[in-house]
Amino acid sequence: MAAIDALAGERPPGDALALLEAAGARDSTGREDEAAPPYRAALAAGLDDDRRGQAVIQLASTLRNLGRPDESLALLSAEFAGQPEHPLADAAMAFAALALASTGRTTEALVAVLHALSPHLPRYQRAVDAYADELLVDRAES
């Protein structure tokens, strides 16, 4: 972490990329409580689209790890809703599924994962999507 902080310190104050790297260093060393503020600062400072998506996913993961899965879900939804073609859409869905599971919404988590997976299947995409949707209907009826 010290090495990343030293490199980040070589960039101008408030540099979005330096803030993102500093946040990531804290995150990867288990210091999530220290990671959230620089993630937010990096997003506020402005990141290119690729790094913005990365920062949102990493912040959402951090928030879930800090016991704030609803905030994690809201962040992911705000950034990725309606963007199935985003290069990180599947990764965002994986982290949304983790957050859903953390809230006890395990069926919704499974459905999210199945919908993210289905476009990558060589066959049975429609069946997997239909069965996933059926899980929600079955749950609502019980």
C-alpha cells in the first residue's frame, strides 16, 4: 500500500487515477473502511468510462463488505442499468448478485447470475432465461 501511495503522490492532488489506485490498494489489503472515501473521490474527480465502471464495481464490493449491500445495489444499478453491452456489465451483475445474497435475497441473486450467464451459453439461452424468471414467479406465489 505504501508503494502505491508513493506513486499516487507523484500525481497532482485530486488526480482521479491516483485516487482509484489508492482506494484499490486499501481494498486489496482488507482496509475497506479506508477504501470507500478515495473511491468516491476518484468518481467525483472524473474517470474515463473503463475506469469509472471499475471504480463503481470496486466501491460497490467495498460497500457490501462493509455491511451496506443495499447501497452497493443502488450504486451498481445507477451505473449499469440499461447498459447490457457495457464491457463490465457481467462483472457488475456478479457483484449485484453477491449484494443480493448479502441481503438474504438469494433467489434474486441466482436469477441475476443466470441472466448474466445465459448469453454466453452455446445453447439453451432462452430456456435458462425462462427458468430463471420462473424462479421469481414461484417465489412470489409461495
